[in-house]
Amino acid sequence: MEENTIFIGNKPVMNYVLAVVTQFNQYNTVTLRARGKAISRAVDTAEIVRNSFVQEAYVEDIQISTEEVENFNEEKTNVSIIEIKLGK
């Protein structure tokens, strides 16, 4: 993955907002990538950045997909993925 990709996990939303704002100091585009339950956190992060911190930021692209992962019982399950590309 590229350097300007931020993987969204279980940390508080404001941690990711700060990471995006920091990335915007170096790059003109930042990609947020999240899987499963973290998808809503990625959307929240993008909206907070756009509405409060970097007013000139806009949603350049949104990609959705599904990834098949193996859990601890070696059963395969599908996990949703979202990639939100923000530009400025």
C-alpha cells in the first residue's frame, strides 16, 4: 500500500482525524481503508476532516469490496472493505 493510506481500526476517531490532517501536510490525497465494524469509523473520520479540519478536502473516490478471511476455526467468512480517497 501507499504511504498516504491510513488503516482504520479500533482507536478513537480523533486519532485517525489527526493522522489524516498530518498526511495532508505532505500529500494532496489520503486514502482511508477500513474493514468490517471499522467502516463506520472511517466514514466518521472522513466527515470530521472535511467539515471541521480541512475545509478544502473532498471525497475523490469510494471503493467497496469484500475479502474472504479465515478465522481461528479455519472457517472462511466474508469481510466488507471500504476505501475512501480524500483529496484537497
